[in-house]
Amino acid sequence: MSRRKAQQDDKEREGDRPPSLAMAAYRQLYRDITNGTLAPGRKLPVGELHATYGIGFSPMRDALNRLCAEGLVEKREQRGFFVADLNEDVFLQITNARLVLEETALRLSIAAGDVAWGESVILAFYHLSRAARDETSFVLTPEWSAAHREFHFALLAGCGNEWLLGFCRKLYEQSERYRARRRLLSTGLSPGTRSHLQVHEAIMKAALAHDADTASDLLVRHYKESFEIVMNADFELLDNPRRLVPRAASEPEGRRDAV
Amino acid sequence: MSRRKAQQDDKEREGDRPPSLAMAAYRQLYRDITNGTLAPGRKLPVGELHATYGIGFSPMRDALNRLCAEGLVEKREQRGFFVADLNEDVFLQITNARLVLEETALRLSIAAGDVAWGESVILAFYHLSRAARDETSFVLTPEWSAAHREFHFALLAGCGNEWLLGFCRKLYEQSERYRARRRLLSTGLSPGTRSHLQVHEAIMKAALAHDADTASDLLVRHYKESFEIVMNADFELLDNPRRLVPRAASEPEGRRDAV
DNA sequence: CCTGGTATAAAAATATAAATTTTTGCCGGA
DNA sequence: TCCGGCAAAAATTTATATTTTTATACCAGG
């Protein structure tokens, strides 16, 4: 009875409740994978996860299967689940895909976005500025990450294409895994600082002014810089400069692996 | 012993075996959803599927979860699985996203594709031509569908970006669901006929000649035509002509729901 | 004595069956 | 007609059983 009562109480805060253990497991794993607690390539034995998170086999399996189809987890038939591996080639592909999709979404947002869209961008920027740190620290707080995500997707949300947005989300969360590895390192630039914030302000202003060219130019540049930073931090600094696809995605010549 | 022997034999034809029931269920459901046997919006009670397909609860759940993350199935928390619904707005979004992504992938393919890529395109076209029917029939064979898919992805595969390709695949299979509804109808045009084949031949020739502009122009036109056909067949013919995003994805003005 | 392959045992994944909640449809009373 | 509770159905979860993989040990051949 007391059990039942508790459930009822839970129900009262509708909306963000995770009633199913499967969902709880999913969120836990999602967090631990995207923030790097569960290292890339690591095996995920259901039994071990069961012991660690205190959740049964079936719900855990549910969660793993979902993560799997989202690309955060890999499933090897009859031999279990693994955290999806990371390497610089994949990161390059993800970044390139992201450049194309986000620029498209941004341009469509600027062209089609309504008043509510503009307001949500302004609000998101406000949240981001509140979460920004004073200059020199290298630790990225969860709050800043959430605000950063909110801002970028507020920008894109006006495009009105759920599929496009869904793809952008997937690419974003993949990128986060790479960024997460950077948290412990202290390399050159400084995401989350007030100076970094100004880049976002510039993007916002261009977007709200319906200047699609400037806005997407700034956005693409922003991502390319992030890419370089993460690349230099996570992997050894390579001698050949990384090539990213040009904005229009129509280059005369190109290497096969350039994308 | 004989048991073990059989296993060993199985192992020899590696690669396409579906050892797990979950995978078998997944494939069955995938087929039945994409070809329309399981109608959009329909509920998928695990118990009923269990009875129909003769596969247990857990594997079925596994399969449903995967389909779910792929967008073919929707999961309503604590109240079961449903075949993802179809409607014209979503179809418009899918088509628009597809236009952008496939054009990008095609241009990258043409820019970066190597000899092996060109050969696989030629081979795929050969298969498509073999599967083409004589003019007037309206029935689409599974063979033609497979060949059609093979051709289009042979074109895109040269881009070398697995993520981009993965998104294209997802959009393609979604589109197939709409096309599937058309099989029983007999509307104007005629996919799978020899005249329809010529469109693909033109695309191939342009691609192999490294004429990216012509190739993507033809491809986009091809998809827009398909869109109109399916739209007119499946839903009532609307008075306002559908607006699709222009190729460059940068239109001066636009409705919010236009994409 | 070392190497290579095979059988065996432990571990882990997959599948089944049963139990527990949660939802849903229905009926009676206000 | 509307509300509340009861019962059936269905989803979720646990517990159990069955395969499959993986690691270890053993034995024949070099």
C-alpha cells in the first residue's frame, strides 16, 4: 500500500517522470556515455550494469538497444554491447555532416522562423550568458553544457523540420563525447568563458537580423574552431591541417576521405 | 556431437545468418512496416505479435525498441508500441530533408568518388535495368525496389561519410513507406518501367562525367516528381502546389511549415 | 619441450515463463 | 451525464532456463 501511495505521488509531477526503469537506465547510460564516464570501446556486460545501476536485465536491455540504434552503443550479435568507439576519422565525418546539416537548418530557421523562434533564441542566449564562467577556468559545468545545447538548438528549431533537427541532435551528442574527453585537459582555447560567449552573441545577432550568410558563416567558423581544438587536445597534433568541407558543399576537387 | 557439427557448418556461411530471434523479428517487422502490411498508426501489442510471429516477448521487445529508435515505430511510455504514423506534413519534411542530404552526398561522391565507385554505379544500373518492367504494369516487384535502392545508394556511397549515408538510408526507408501505399493504386506515372529507367540513366551519366550540377539537378527533379506522384496518389490532390526547398536551401522568404 | 588444435567448463548473452504494475474499458450510483 | 471504482488487458519487470561465446586445460604431433 505504501508502495502504491508513493507511485501515486510520483505521478503528480507529470511530464518529466521516468516511470519505467528502462527509461531511467537509458538516461543514466546516456549521461555516462556522453560525458565519458563509460569509456569508448568499453564492454557493457548486462550483468555488470545490473549490479552497478541496480536495474534488471530486461529494462537494461531495452535501454541498451535504444542507445544502440542511436549510435552511442554498438551491439555485436550474440556477444554483447559496447560503448561506441571513438576515432579521429569518425569525428571528422561527424563534424562534416554537422556542418552541412546545421547550416541548412540555420538558413531555413532564419528564412522561416517566427517571432516565438526569435524570442526563444534570445532566452537561450540569456541562459548561456548566465552559465558562462570568468575567463580562465577549464572545467565545463553541466549547466553550461545544457545551456550551450539549448542555445544552438534554439537557433535551429525554427526550421520546422523534425527530421533534420533529429539528425542534428544525434550529431551534436556524438560531438559531445569528443568534447567530454577534453574536460580534463587544459588546452589553448576556452569554451564556456565570457570571451567565447561573444561568438554566440554574434551568431544570434546575425540570425535575428535575418542575415543568413553572416550567421551561417559564423556558425561554421565556430564549429571548425571547436573541431580543431578538440582534435588537437584529444589526438596528437597532426602536421597536415584538417580539411573541412567548404560551406556550399561543392568543391571542385577532393580526397575521398575528406568527408 | 552432431549438434555441434551443424553449428560449425552454419558458421561457414558467415555474414548473413540471423542467429538471434530478435534479429529475425526485427527483419520481419521491418519488412511488414515498410511495405505497408502493418498499417501506419496501428497498435502493436507484444502479445499479439508473439502469437502472430511465434517469437517470445523479449526478442520482440528488442526488435520493437530498435525499430523505435529508427523512427518506424513509436513507443508511448507505459502504453505500448505503434507503427509510426504517416501524414503529408511529415512526408513533406522527409522529402525536404532528403533533397538536401542526398544532393550533398551526391556532390561529394562526384567530387571524391574513385574508380570502384564508378564501377559500382554502373553495376547497380545494370541490375536496375534488368529489373525494369515493360511499360504499363503498376505493380512494383521487390526485386525492382531492391535494385532501385541499390542504384541510388551506389550513387551516394562515394561520399565516404557514413553518418550522412546513414541519414539518407533512414529517409529513404521512410519514403518507401509512402511509396508502398501507392502499389495498389494506379496513378499517372510509372516507376519501374523502362521509360522511368531513362531518368536514372541520365543521372548516372552525369555523375560519371563528373558533372555535379547536372547530376544533382536531375536527382532533385526526380525526387520532386516522385513526391508529387505519391502525394497525389495517397492524399487528396491539394489545390496549392507543394513547395519544396530550392536546391541551395537558401530561400529569401518562406512559411514556417514549408520545411 | 613447445606448438596447435580440440574438448571442457565457466561466463555471458539470449529467450521463456511467470509475476507485478499500469492502463483502459465498463458498470453502477449520484 | 458525470464521477469513482472494479475487472480485464496489456506493458513492464523479475526470475529462470537455454544457447552461445570465451577462456582454460589437455592431448597429439612436431
